[in-house]
Amino acid sequence: MSLPSASYASASSSSSEHYVGRFAPSPTGPLHFGSLVCALGSYLDAIAHGGHWLIRMEDLDPPREMPGAAERILHSLHAHGLHSHSPVVWQSKRHDLYQQALQQLRAQDQIYPCSCTREQVRTAGGHSKANCVGESGAHSLRFLCAGTREGFADIWQGAQQQAIDEDPILKRKDGLYAYQLAVVVDDIAQGVNHVVRGADLLDCTGVQRCLFRALGAEPPQFGHLPLVMNEAGQKLSKQNHAAPLDDTRASSNLVQALGFLGLRPPQDLAANTPAHILAWASAAWQRKAVDRHNRLFD
């Protein structure tokens, strides 16, 4: 079974006149306020542009996943009125698609096996095919793109120029498919043409744009939202023990997230249902209102 380049390209181009966005959490823990800001921003940008909004569960790394986290994430999104317009996609069920993409890249001589250790990569100051030790026993598969530059316009972060100084891993030594591969393959397959996500993922956008084109697809429009920071200057995250969302306070949570995103909700909006709040926010949404800077939020 193979999926030719034309199939990838058609999946993207067929949606080019209709906005398709997505929210793609990893089930490493429950959603927190920063997660809600990202989910809400991606949802509102899609709805305000008459588009579709999808939920994809990025459950590709079992050692890092928390039992029950995926179900809890979906429950939180549901409680906050954030519903996918198509059935939720689970990456753990799409390995065949990722393998097909690797076969295509191999046929194009755009991936190669690598047995380099992390220490060897550090010593070399990055990784490219020229300084690779090659294949020796357990190996990863790397995408050939080091030395290229990617320029693009981000919705909130503005003009970007990214120098790619390392060939990224697409399949790990332990046999797991890497985020960089899966996210691009799934965006193509689902016709996603607008990616609204947190600014912590801005730096990997250049590599992903290269991979979109290598698989025969036009890269989507990217928009990187500001991060919610804690008092230590770290982004709110599961690793930094951010408090889980209280789903019983969904309306209040949404109004707080709207404030962070630059909207000015009326004082009594939190007394309404999530559906009412989202309807108000979709009509009020303005990209230019979003402050692109990462910051604390009280």
C-alpha cells in the first residue's frame, strides 16, 4: 500500500478555499490555562473565518503519556464547548500513513539512516549527512534539509527567517515516529491549511515547511499565539506543574482566556453558557487584538 505524492498534494489543495484548522494536544497530562488559550485561539480563528476546526490526539510517545490523559483532555474541551467538526483523529492509529510518507521520502533520496549518539551530535554542533557516522545497528531516520533557509509570514509573529542547521529525526532509534513527521503528514491528510498554535513551536516551523513541500503539499498559513507564563518566567506547562483546568468553571475559564487573547468580554459574559460565550467571541474575534508577546496572566 502506497500513497503517492499527488495524494498528499491534493489533500492540501482541495481545502485551499476553505479554512481548516486544528488543535493537537499530546496526552501527557490534563489541559491547563495555557492549553485553553491555544485551543480557544485556534478555534476562534477558524470559526471567525467560516472554517472547520479539528481535534487530533498526538499520542505517538507512549513512555511520556499519562494514563487517562487523552480522555480527560477531550472531556475538558467538551466542557468548554470546543467540539471538533470531524471525528477525533488518533495518531497511534495512523502508523501506516507515516510509513508511506517515509517510503516516499526514501524514493526521493530525502531521508537517510543515522546511528549518531547525542554526544556526537553535540560535539559536531548540529547534524547533517556530511558529519553522520551512518548506519550501525540501531538507527534513526533523518530528513535531509540542513543548510536551507525558510522565510514565511506568521500571522502574529510577523516576518520570519529560519536557518535550518540540523537534519531532523523523522523516525527514532526506538522505532517511534517523530513529531515532525506525524504532524506534517496528518495536516496534509486532513487538509489543514491554517495552523494556529503556541509560540513555543515557532522554531520548528521552517523544518515543517520543508517537509510539506517534500511530500508534495503547499505549507499552511502559520500563526503562533503568545504563551501564558508563570511567575518564574516559564511557560505554563504540564512539566512545570501548571494547575489543571477546573471543568466546572468552564464559562469563567473561557472569559479569562478571551481576555488574554485581547478581546474585551462584557462583565456579565461569564454568567452564560460556554456555547453563548463562544458565539459572542467568534463574532468579536480580531487577529490584530492579540498581543504577540508572552506574558503573565492574573
